[in-house]
Amino acid sequence: MRQRLLITLRDTDGALQRLLGTAERRGFRICAVHAELVESAQSQVAITVESARDVALLARQLLRLHEVCDVCVA
């Protein structure tokens, strides 16, 4: 099943790479990524993932990353 996550991310070196790596290591296939700088220090990232696993699990894992400010399942 495909799910979309909207993530607010602090704009630091390697933050997007850590975010995507976490999703892949947790068993979610990344289908689409859209990242946009919304402020000088924050980015808004939308990712579409595919997995039989519950996307809420991924949302909780992403919130543990230091750079992630907010995760919303769309």
C-alpha cells in the first residue's frame, strides 16, 4: 500500500539523506520525494512510500531523528 508523509525538517548537512535512509532501512520502498526549502533553516519534505507495514511505525521512527520537527501522514 502507498502512503504519503509530510515532514518538516531542519536544513542541516545530510538531514535528507538520513531521513531517506531511515525509511529504507525500516522496510519502506520510496516511490517519490519532493523537498522544498520553506524557511532559511527548515525544509518541507513529502515522501511517498510503499510497504505492507503500518506507516505510523515509520512516522514514529522519523520523529526520533534529531533534524525532524514534525511528521504528518497525509
